[in-house]
Amino acid sequence: MDGVSKAFAAGGLRCGFMITPDQSFAHDIQSRLELPPKSMLRAWDHLYSAFLDEAPHGLIDIDATRSELLDYLGGARRLLTSQRDELTLLLKQHNLDDGLDTPYRGGLFLLAKLANKRDELAKQSDLLINSGKWSRTDEWSRLCFSLPPDRWKVAIERLRNFLNGAFV
């Protein structure tokens, strides 16, 4: 199984594909799933067609569609990377990061060692914080950085203000 959501850090974009050993296996899997509307399937077909050398239905300009799609996904990835880096730096300044030094971060969340400050942060700063159950440990919280730029600026500023007051 694979998809474009992880490769392009395209959160919310949940389309993928599966290669099965034979048609009966594929039918068995499909019989257990509720298929999306045909309009959604057509949209996915257009999206994946952009990665082919030739459109299977001949109705779209593959080069233009591929270029447009890659530009959009590349921009989304750059935005997420920028926001992830900003959040990582802030957490490191307060020794609240995961301590990993790797350029290979992805996803839409970072772990922060907020422990008992999580609820206080959520209430004081009006930020939605995933509990320890989400990160499978009570000491850690998952902080989402996948926000539109205007909302991101507000959220990171609220977090910065809280951390500067709570952990000085």
C-alpha cells in the first residue's frame, strides 16, 4: 500500500493504492469497504494520472497537471517544513523537544514534553492539545503544526507566550 499523503506531507489528502495478488483478493477487500462517491474516485484518478506518462482516459494534459500538482504539493511541503522547524526550535529553547537531531522529520505533529502543563496551556492559551493518550505516554503531548499560515502565526505566538511565562 502507498499514497501521496506522506511523500508530500499532504495532511488530509487520503488517497492511496493497493496492489493485490489477484482480482479475487481485491474484490474481497473492496467488499469490506464503503467506496467513496464516484466524483471522489474521478478526482483521485486525475491526481494519480498526473504521475503517469500518459493519461489513461486521454482527457487531461498530463504535463500541465503534473506540474500544477507538484507545485502545489511542493509548496505545501515547504510550508509544513517551515512551521515544523519553527515549532522544533521553540521546543528546543525550553528543553521540551524529543531530543532527536534528524533532518528526516515528517508528519503533522511534534511531541512536546509538557506533562502537567498541558491542561494549563490549553486553558490559558486557547490551544487544542492532544492528551498523553494520543502520544501513548503521559509526559508527552502531540502539537500540530499543520495549520493555515494566519492561524499558525496566532497559535505559535500563544505557545511562545505561554512557554516564556511557564518555563522561565
